[in-house]
Amino acid sequence: MKPDSEITNPEPRVLLFSDEDFDVEIYNSVASCAQLSEIRLLASTFAVKPECLGEFDDPENSHDHKFEGHAHKFVFDSENGIAIGTIVWCAEIKSGRKKALKLTAEYLTTYGDLQGMDADYVRLYFGKIAKFATFPYFRNLFSVQVSAAGIQLPPLPSLIDRVD
């Protein structure tokens, strides 16, 4: 037998909407009970390359926009019915091959009223819905930071609903 310090826990199962054993009724019960209780910005970084500032003013210059978000950390306390995790968002704009602008932000998100729910379904719900809950805050932060840098860019587009 291994000493306690060497015992490793297997990675938790990651449930997907496309899994054969996905149960829509269990997922719907999580969705109907979950109550968003808070969203907090934990950290953000914003950087613009000074040599690229003039390129944003040139209408002939095309920019490659990219943004993505993902659940980073997740903890579920079934007894108290609380799911806490972070969503990390990143937006980048490239001018040619250069990363001209980058914004990264991490949001703490908490859901309650989930006592006794299946942890796999709560994790799946969190991974999808917390992204939608935090995106308006990230979209706003992007607009504020870009404006503060004196750059005129359109806002990030809205998220579309899709099953990952």
C-alpha cells in the first residue's frame, strides 16, 4: 500500500452533452435550481504594443480578432449546494503577425441552491452557463480598456448559444 502522500485521485469524469448517458432531466433539474449569487472580477491584464497603435487608426489595415473563455477552476459543495469557480476570458487582436492588443480577465462565479445535485451535471452547467453570465462583464471591460488606450474598435460580438 502506498503512503498517503503518494495516493493520487483519478481525474474527475468530464460529462459532455454528447455523451450517450447524458440525462436531460438531471441537467434540467440543475438548471432550474441553480441561482447565480455573484460574479466578481479577480484579475485582469491589458497590453497594447505601442508600435501598433497607429495601425488601429488605418482603415486599410485588417485586424484578426479572437476571443475565448473557459472554466478554469471549479469546486462543488453538494451538502451546502454551492458551486464556485472561475471563468477566464481572453481577447486578442493581431495586426499582421504581431499581437497588437491582449486582454485577459478572470471572474469568480458562484451558484447556490444546488443541494444534493449530481456534481458532473453541476460542472457541465457551470462550464456552459457561467461563460454566458460573465461574458457581458468581459465585453464591457474590453470596451473600457480599448477606449482608455485611445483605440476605436467595435465591441466584441455577442455570444451565440451552442452545445460544446
